[in-house]
Amino acid sequence: MSKFEREPRADKVAAVAELREILSSSSLILTDYQGLDSKAVTAIRRKLRESESGYRIIKNSLFELAAEGLDAAKLAEGLVGPTAIAHTTDDPVAAAKALQEFTKGPTPIKIKAGVVDGHFLTEAQIEELAKIPGKQQLYAMVVGGLQSPITGLVGTLQQLMGQLVFTLQAVADQKSA
């Protein structure tokens, strides 16, 4: 080993391993956090935590090392500037919506790119992803769609049963008179 080659430091190896675990998430969105103070970063983290997501500031060089062999390797290409990563294994739409809230304002974050279930997404595609209803809302829409015809059928059957009862009561009244 020459004097210019060094053994990797233990803390860097641990950081790369931890980052590799994060990069194994099903959804990753890279942002540029330049100009944000610690209060703004804390607000982003808090909002993302509500949607079962995380937000972490990363070093680009460590990101490149950790991303080797993962879907996130697509994001490492051309990575420049201060970078933070939003990650989730739950609902990528909720994470994208939470980040969209911080793209406007006095010191906005800039969304760089993302990977969702192995598919590379550009900034524009992530903006479109944020416009989709969230997972819980989609579930509610499906249940409502399934429930609506059943409710209509039950209402129709109750109406027919009511008419039958009134008709039978009228026939019984007519025969007794």
C-alpha cells in the first residue's frame, strides 16, 4: 500500500452501510437543500415523518459509494451540490406531496430526481406524482366505488319490500271490508 492509499475509516464505512440501507427503500427523492437553515430542515423532517418517510442530508461521494448495485445508482450520475434524500417504503405519493409543500416559499428546496420502485423519475414526474391522491384516499375511493352499487341495490330492495307490504295490507283491508 502506498502512502497515498489509505484504509477506509471505520466511521465512513459505517456511514456508507447505513446509507445503503436507506437507499434500499422503495422510494427515494433527492433534493437540493441549499439556503435552508436548521429550522427549515427540521420542519421538512417533521412533515415527512407524518407520512412514514425520512429525510437525510448526505455527502455525494458517500451516496455514490452506497448506491453501487442498487436502483439508486441511477441517481448518483451527475450528482452535484448539496443533497438531501427523502426515503420511504410506504407511500411515495405522500412523500412527494410533503416535499412539494416546501418547493415554494422564501427558501424553497429544489427537487432533483427520484426512484420509485426501480423507475427513475425526473423533477417534473415527481411533481405529477404529488398530484395523485394518496394511498389512503385511493383506498377510500375504491371502497366508495364498491359500496355505492351495493347501497343502491339495498335501497331498491327495501323500496320493493315496502311496496309489497303496502300492497298486501291493501288487499287484506279490501277483503276484510
